[in-house]
Amino acid sequence: MTVSLSPESIAQRIATIQAQLPATTRLIAVTKTQPATVVRAAYDAGVRDFGESRLQEAMEKQAQLQDLADITWHLIGHLQTNKIRKALQHFHWIHSLDSLKLARKLDQAAAEMGVSPHCCLQVKMVPDPPKSGFSLADLTAALPELNHFTHIKIVGLMTLPPQGSTVEATRDIFTAARDLAESINQQRDGQRPAQRGHSIQIRDLSMGMSGDYAIAIAAGATMIRLGSTLFGERPPQG
């Protein structure tokens, strides 16, 4: 049975990581499958950004942590379209906007609910069939429509290297994501005034987890998503 680390150990790990981070990189503590007590320990150590993958699990923790009003919740797992409204109620950020269909439904629901979530487009920089996400070709085709959504704020890209990627391949993927963000912004900045006003300006790169966050930071990540580095081995899922 996995035993959660003590609050003191969590605080020490967080302090170690925070000391390594440039001012431009935001630490998101991934607390999926961790109990609310672990979230509270990380909060007490100064973390304010928390990543969850499952909506129901996140809602249960949020109910136990209502006194921590300044937490920013990040949805980092796949979002099913039938759970969009609940997600918009419970998350400030959605890192897994992985299709044009999902973007349409998110924007419509956000308009009806009067909210404006920050979103990252999940992009597969190389083919990776097991994962969700825009292919480069799909993203290029979708950009004209994505540009004109009025309620979701598309402000970032999120990418994950295929499982088993080498250090060199991982570096190449993260660098390519940075270059893609720059390309999207250049297209935006190069528009004629009459074409301006779309919603996309990529300022965030959500990339890097416990095994590769240093590579991601070197490539320009503005958000890293760390779980086991902060909290040790993840508890088994029930």
C-alpha cells in the first residue's frame, strides 16, 4: 500500500523545485488520485495551481477544500463533451482542448454560462495514436474557426511526448511546440486590421512532467505539471 508523504516532505520537495524554476515557469501540482490532505499540504507550501484529470474526483476534493478560495484548478485530462458544463463550473483552465468539436461545444456552453475559461490546445507534434489531440494538419485547418470563438480564451498549447521517447526526441518535440506557438502568433500579428480581433494569442506552453520537466523548461515551457516529483508514487486507483 502506498503511503502519502508527510506535509514536511512535500513542502521540502516543492521548495526544491520552486528554487529551480525560472520566473516565467508556473508549477502545476498534479494531485490526481491524491487525497485532499495532500492538496492542502501543497497549498500550505505555497502552491496555488492544481491539476486534476477526473471531474468527479476533483469535485470531491474541491468540496473538502472550500476554505482555500485562491486555488486555480487545471483540468489536464481528456474532457468528454457530456461533462463540459460541469468542467466549466469547476475548472479555471482546460489544458486538454483536443478537437474542434470540443472547442465549439465549450465556447457555446461558456457563452450560455457567462464564463471565460483559459484553454490550451492539446497538440500532437508527432503521430501518437493512443493520445487525443490535434494533429498539426488538423490544427492548421481548424485555426480559422478557433480564431473567432468569443468566450473560451485560447492562450496556450499543451503537448505530451509519446511514451518511451528518448531525451533527444522529447527535446525536439518541446522545441517544435515552442516554434508552433511562435508561428501562430506571427500569423495573428501579421493580419490586416480588418482581420484582427480573434481569440488566439499563444503565451503559454503547458509541457513537461516529472520525467522531463527540465527539458521542457529549457525549451520554453511556461507551465510544468508535476505529480510524483512532489508527492512520491501515486496511490493506486480504486
